[in-house]
Amino acid sequence: MLVESNGPLGVLWVGIALGAFYIALIWLNTLLGFFLTPLFVIPQTWLMDAIARRKARRNEVRTERDASRV
């Protein structure tokens, strides 16, 4: 049975290639986090502002009702 052997240079080459691959993966995941996070955070702030305005309007109506009862 014949077994292939690439020797120490092949092992080094594969090691360097795998190291570069994983560094690129980490870099890509970091960039995705930086660029995709605002796409979710900004609309979330719009939604939170809308909910706060709705609550403020509701409280304003309640205070007007309470003031008219007195």
C-alpha cells in the first residue's frame, strides 16, 4: 500500500494556509458585526421612540381626563 507523504514543507504550507483562513474568518465576522449592528440598532431606536411617544400621549390624555373631572 502506497502512502503519500508531503514532507515538512507541505505541512508548513497547510499550516500557514489554515492560519490565514481562520484569520480571514475572524476578520470577516468582525466586519459583519460592525456593519450589521447599526442595521438593527437604528430601527430599534425608532421603534422605542414611537412607543415612548405613544405612552406620553396616553398619559397626557389621562391627565386631561382627570383634570376635567375635578
